Amino acid sequence: MNNCEVYKLAMEKYGESHQMTVAVEELSELQKEVCKYQRGENSKQEMAEEIADVEIMLEQMKQHFGFGSLVELYKQGKVNRLKERMEL
């Protein structure tokens, strides 16, 4: 079973509302770990685990709402803008 199939099953089992709440919770946990890291209170490993959780939930959201192509379009535009800023 590939990741996309797992994401779809999770969305079917738990429902859209629940998974959206979990996504927000995971984002919050990453925010907390980043702040703790800045204070020297956690490790890169703990932050990496939270990044993984956030990426999984974001992939579920993109797949569920069919935003994959749109997200990539916006992301490329934002990366291009960042690139331009770096060339100043």
C-alpha cells in the first residue's frame, strides 16, 4: 500500500473534520518544537519528527482537496520570488 492509499484510508476512517483538526494540532506541535529548539531545550531529532507529522498531514490535505497542482504552482511562484530576493 502506497502513501496516497494510506492517506485516503485515514481520511475515510477519521473524516475530513477530524483530520483537519489533527493537521492544526501537528502544526502547533511543530511550532512548539521550533521555539524549544531556539531556546536550546530540544534536539533536531524531535523537530524532525514534528516536521514529518506536518508533512504527512499536509499531503493528506492536498490529496483530499485535490490541491496538489495548485499548491505546486503557488510554491514555485514563492520560490522564484525568494530567488529574486536572494539575487539583490
